[in-house]
Amino acid sequence: MRDGDSAVAATLADSELKRMLDAVVALVREVAQREIIPRFLRVSHGQRKDDGSLCSEADLAAQYFLLERLADIYRCPIIGEEMPTALQQASWQEGSSDESGLWCIDPIDGTTNFINGLPCFAVSIAWMHARRTRLAVTYNPITDEMFYAREGNGAYLNGRRLPLREVTADIGRAVGGVDFKRIPKPLADRIAVAPPFYSQRNFGSSTLDWCNLAAGRLDLYLHGGQMLWDYAAGSLILREAGGQMCTLAYDDYAADDVWRRPVIAALNPVVFAAWRDWVRQSR
């Protein structure tokens, strides 16, 4: 839908966003069935990228499939994790300033898990406008869990409104999702020795960490620096589930670096305030 009316383009009608969301849900299920699951437990290694992360044959095949099909849903610039850095940055500049918005895709988030046969990985797609995510889909094909949200309409898992359970308001009883990559060493040391929460988990897939927090499976979350495709979908799903987020330096989560954004987050507002303050005092 690109009719040239900037007022309409600036904020797509909710009915159009719903159409797009439904189409993306179907698309991620299809790409998982056609390109990802047939390669699971059959990919024994991946290529090491410049940033040290892994990329497999399945990542590339899934990204190509999504690039071909997303234009049929809504035509606008696309950023994919496996694109060259220069192309990613060019697409971001175009999509951030263009009224049409931007697709942001991670064909397999959790590639190391995928390559090693660990059943914790996901396809993640977000549509962003004016640098803000408006719809999001994250799908774990192993568990058949489809998380999705569109702005202003709540977040869901397979049709059930998130969160799935009432979480604790006591940080001392909280289960934390903590990824130690890029966390300042003083903060990492203190979390390892004297965390303010009850127990810690790390599943190796950033987008699923966001979704598990939104579902109430985790109570709080910390990551030292995520790429755009790591947080684009999950941050909307958490926000629509009622969660809160900030970064190490900014209360406004969107104010930090697009390409390497830390996150401090929680579902319960009391836990969020306590976790944010503890992290910032400990870094």
C-alpha cells in the first residue's frame, strides 16, 4: 500500500497493519517449513562473520526466501542480518527517512543453537516506521510458538494474550535473563557473585529472550549490546505485553545506538525500577 498520501503513509490504518501482520505470520511459518526445519540437525558448521557470529546455509536460504516474499506483503527497504554491513546501513538510512518504512529481519536468531542441534532459535521480522517498530513476529518452529504484536493492540502467543502469568513484584524472587556479552566487567562480576534476583538463565536467542520476558517466563532481562534485528521485534512484543525497558545510559530506550543497543528490561514495573537502578549503580 503506497498511495502517495503522506498522512496515510505516516501511520498505516490499523486494518492494513493487521493484514500485514497476518501475512507475515503465514510467511514465517512457511519459511521455517521450507528452508529451516529441513536443514536442522543436518548443518554441522557455519561460516564465521566479521563480528565473530556464525552464519549457516539455512540462514542464507531463509533470508533469500524472505527478501523475495516480503515485497509482496508491503514494498519498502529491507534490512537482513546476513546482508553486508554497507547495505544494511544504506537500507536503514533509506527506510528511516522514507514514508514507506522498513522491514527488519533475522532469518535465524540463535544460529549457534541451530548449528549445534539445540532447539532454541527463531525467525524474527519487524516492520518499522519513523525508527519505531509497528508490528513484530517471532516464531520458534521447534515449539511451534508464534509471538506477535502490532502497535496498540497487545502482544500474543498463538492467540493467547501476553503475559501468560502474573509475575513477581519482588526482585529477590525474580528469574533473570542475562546475556553476559558486552556487559561492563564490574557489572558482570557483581551479577556473577551477588545478583539481586533469585536465578539466571540465558537461552542463546535474543529475540526469544524478549518474548519469554513478555510471556512471563522471565521476570527481568539484561543484554550489553544488541544489533537492530536482535531487538526490533522483541522490544515491541514486550512493550505491548506491558513491559518496560531502558538502556545503560538512557531512560528512553530508542535514544541509544541503533547498531549496538544495551537493554535493561522487566515485566513488572516495581521490578523494573529496582533492576534498572541496581544495574546502573553496579556498572
